[in-house]
Amino acid sequence: MTRPRRTHRLIPRIPGQTYLWLATLIFAASGAVTRKLTEIGAEHFIGDRNPISLCNVLFVGNLCALILLILIYGRQWNKTTLKQLSRKDWVSLTLVAVLSGALAPGLIFQALALTGVNNVILVGRLEPPLTLALSVWLLRERVNIWELMGAIAAFVGVILTIILQPATETMMNMGGFSLGIGELLAAAGSLAGTASTIIGKKYLSQIPLGIYSIFRTALGTIIFFFFALVLYGSDHFADVLSPFLWQWMFLYGGLIVVVGQSFLIKGLKTCTVSMASLIGSFGPVVGILAAYLILGEAPTQPQYIGGSLILVGIFLGQVGIWRETSRIASGKVNSTPAQQQVETDMGFKGI
């Protein structure tokens, strides 16, 4: 009778910080893992097609994740809970599903096909300063000078990362500058993610996690599927039923989406906003390290320059968050939900 109790007591003793670090590791490696999966697929062509194409990874990976999310959170989809959602809630959920469930991941996955993983990671840091700026403008949130300086430094770092890239075939000339199409797509994905975050902050903070996650994943997957059919044709999903693809996607969806999100939520329950944001801010560093270990992709000089400024911005932002947390503790200002803060800091999370 005593042994089961001791077993159960071990679980809460795991610090929330440990769960957040694990979530950060999983999400930060998602870009490199996605690229690696497409390379594995290139070694197992079906006819002249890669069964693990980026579109198949996004579509089938989300289907696998959706199955697992339904198993975990399906109970939240009951009449009592659903009746509490207003028409505005459903409209907001739909907008978020389009932006963060279909458009943002679609753009980022296409960026991964055209540029290095490190570029996608660094350009993805455009999302936190944009979210901060729009939160001040649209939501009338207040920021301190440290957060403002950090956002400016990170923004400049992203711009330098984009414009200092060496000339390649996948570049377009804009106003005398040669800009990489992959980097521009990653920036557009960040814009879509920012818009989704702002809508979520304003209208969806009270929506149960299960309803939010399942609806966003399901509708986003459907919308992406039809977009891809229009853009690429029906042959683009010819290998969508390949057992080889599905065995990798269940691993991908289960690990990146479900385990990563579960660790994130578990950690946020016991960690402060400042701690969650600090851990999440290590995402770019871990992501670049993962790209090197998994793909052998070493940072280039433009990435070092832009990345250094981004790290300075992250440091300044953390100082601002620490000062803001002190004010929250003293009751002078209201708190921002930790999940919104850390998810913005982490950037691309594989979906």
C-alpha cells in the first residue's frame, strides 16, 4: 500500500523548470528535425517522389498530432463547455487557426526548403519584438525601457541576418538589396504568428486549452491541405498514405507537438513568467546547436552578426521582464499569462 504512494509522490517533485527546459529543447530542435526527415525521405524515394516532403510532414504530422490531442483533451469537447463559447470566440478561434495553424507553419516549412535552418531560427526572432510593438499599439500594454531596447536590438539583428546573406539563386532584388526568398517567407510566417498571438491575447485567454489546440490543429490542417491542392495540384499528396511516412510522422507529431506542448503546460503551472521567458529565450541558441549536431549546419558570418544582436536583445528583454516581475509582485501592474510569453519567446514549434 505504501509503494504506490511513493511512486506518485515522485512526479510533483520534478521542478517545473525541468519541464520547460525539455520543452525548449524539443521545440528548438524541431526545425533541424524537420529538415532531417526530408533528407531521410530523399533516401527512400517512391518513384520520383520524396514521401517525406515538407508538405507531407506538415499535413500528416498534424493529423498524427490531432489524433493524440483528441485522446488527451477530447473530454473538454462537451456540450457544457461548448455552449459557453460565444460567436466572437469561434470567429477568433477560426482566425487563429488560419494564421497559426495553416499560414505561419506553411510559410516556415517553405522557408526551410529554400534556406538554412539557422536563418529560419534567427529570422523567426522577428516575432517577439513585433508582438511587443503590436501589444503596445493595439492592446495598450505598457513596456519598460529595457524591453523596448531589447526589441529594437533583436529587430535590427533580424534585419542584418536577412540583408547580409551571400547571393544565391533563391534571392530577389528589392531596392538595391538582394533578399533571400526563404528569409522573407520566414519573416512572413513570423508576421502571421504575431497576428495570431495578438488575437489570442485579446480574445482567447479564457478558452480551454483542449478546445483551442484541437480546433486550431484540425482547421489549420484542413485549410493547409486545400491551399496546397490549389498551389501544387493533387499529385503533391500522392504519397500521403505511405506507411513509411506515417511511421515517422507519428514519432514527429507525438514528440514535437504532444510531448513538447505537454511539458510546456506542465512547466508553466509552477514557474513564474520571468523564469518561463528566460528558459524560452534560449530557444535560438539550442536551435542553432541542434542544426549543427543534426545537420552539420554551422553558423555563417551574417548569422553570427545578426545572432549576436538578437542575443543582446534577448538579454535586455530579460532585464525588462525581471523588473516587470518585481512590479507585479508588488501589485503595481497586472501579469501577462506565462504561456503566451514563453510561446512567443520559443518561436517555431514544429507545427
